[in-house]
Amino acid sequence: MLLDLSLLQTLVAAVDLGGFGKAAAQLHRSPGAISLQIKALEERVGAELFRKSGRQQTLTEAGELLVGFARRMLQINGDALLAVQGVHLAGEVRFGMPQDFADSWLPQALAQFARAYPAVRIAVTVDRSPVLLSALKSDDLDLVLAFGDADTATSEILTSLPVQWIASSNFSLGADAAVPLLVLDQPCGFRQAATDALDRAGRPWRIALTSASVSGIWAAAKAGLGVTARTTAHIPPELAPASAALRLPRLHKVRVSLHRDGATTNPAAVQLWSVVKEVVSGQLPRV
């Protein structure tokens, strides 16, 4: 008896996104269709995969076991498709991304691409979005995943992410105290968004630390030197959103866009574009 990959995809989405409703939105199906797919999968394997726990659905032991296999089967399926589609693909792709993604799930996607296309070399540049987009314009990069709008014919908005105030869990701030900001060197959209939001709210602020890298910001935040404004794409475990606890003003969402050199005829770059789009749509909420 063969397992249906589309049913396994639904199972993994429901687990990763925390519910049938969110999985339905992600997979562009109705919640009822998701429930029917899970029921069909349970009938196929002859075991219940979820049990009710209050208002939530939690995995049974059989469900936990199947999710592990499902992830591996979907991974193999993706690798097989990529390998067959790009059997003759070779060359180099110069790809730029912010550190927020380099520190989280995107390197695994690049590893998947590298396994499928062993003759393609990926040269990765990690930097701030304005720097990466400038490198793209000067033909130093082929592909860029960046924060901000898609402003050319060869760019596309993939999603929008919440921006949060982030600090150490034991960081405290007096109601009238100037907010100590941990920021990247200019130009930086998050730095501007933070100061603009505080100015609108009438909150005093000061620059406590500037850094050329997000790693420097995280290190300073862990040490309790202040707060920073970043997306929820990657928050180190020692840190947490602090907007409510510190009574800081709300920050607007930021868009995530994929950009390609409009003049490129590099087939490897075109293929990586498709892979990054697919991975982002699976890992992050859609616009």
C-alpha cells in the first residue's frame, strides 16, 4: 500500500503551523478538506493521528511516528524533482540574504539545492538588505532575498513578517527612561522603523550600541544592553519579544522580497529562484 504524498504534506503542514485552519490557508484548501485528508490518511495507515486536547488537536504516538517519515519522504520527493529537472545544470549562483535567514532555515534549503545540483556552486553573501540590493544592481550578485518592497520587474514580494521589539527576558526599563536601542549601522530599515515608532509615541530613546552585523546585536541584547527591532524570522532562544512587557509602541510589518538580476541568463539562478520561493512559502506566512 502506497502513501499519498499530498496527504503527508497536509499532515506536516497541520503540525508545523499548529492547526487544520492554518494548514488550510497555507495549502489553499478549506478546513473541511484538510479534515477529510487527515481522515483519509488515518484510514490508510489504520491508526488515529490526532487526539483532542481541550480545543486543540495533538499528535498521537502513531501521528508522531508518521510525521517523521512524512518529512523524509517529502524531502526525498523534492530532491528527486530538483535532480531530474536540473540534470545538466552547472555553473555558479551568487546569492545574497540577510543574517536573519542565514541563521535559521534557509541554509538547509541551499543544502537541498546543492545535493540536487552538485555541479552548481553557490556563493552566499550575508549582509544588510540595502548592501545586497546595491550589489545586485552592480552585477555582483545574481539573486537576493531581502527585506523591503519589490520595485522592479524581476522582483517579487513573497510575504510580510511582524517586526517586534526584542530583548533579554530579564531586561527591564523604567516608564520614563530613554529606550536603549541596539541597531545596525546605517542604512538600516529596522533602525529607522524603531526610531520613527518611538518618536510618534513620544518615547525618548538613545543609541546604546551600533553593530555591523546582526550577531553583534544579538550578543548585546543577551547581555542586557538594550532592545532591538527585528522580525520574528529568527529570534535566538535567550531572547524574546518584549513589546508588551516594556510597553513599547507597535511596529509595522516588513515585506520580504526576492530579487533577480534582470539581465541574467544564468539557468542555475532561475532554478534557485524557484527553490527559494517554494521554501519561503512553506516556512513563512504568505502575504
